[in-house]
Amino acid sequence: MEHIWLEATRLGLAFQPLAVAPYLFARLERGSGEGFEEEEAETLMQLRQWQDHLFGSHRGCAEVLLFRLAHAPPPRKRALRRRVESIFSVERP
């Protein structure tokens, strides 16, 4: 995924991961659908079956992670990042 993202960036393309589906499917399948209305769960199950059919997915294997590529202007602002030192500390022996 990182290599694809970096290559897209090198080619001047915008790259946007669409990672919500694996989380929703996990909640549906391994979380007993907790938090979903019955209609929502049915819709998600249909989407899951469609995705499995489309990509030849098999349960128990890695999830399909979709992404969007587009021509877009460069971002006007960069995302804020915390300095590594503010998150991690290294104790020397």
C-alpha cells in the first residue's frame, strides 16, 4: 500500500484510502453486528457478499482495502504532526 501511495504521489495523483468497509464488516461479523439496526446489518451483509464476489475474497484472509486515485491540486495545508519526541521517550542503559 505504501509503495502504491508513494508512486501515486510521485505521479502527481491524489491518493485516498477508503478503509471504513473492513471496520464495518468486522463489527458485523466478529462483533455480532452490535450497534447496527437490522436493515443496516442486512445492507452491510449484501455489500460484503458483493465485495467477496467482485474480488474473489475468502473469509479468514486479509481484507480488501480500497483506495481512490484522482487528479487534484496539491493540498493547501499540511496535516499537523506531533514531534516524535513528544510521543516516545528512549531511556539509555
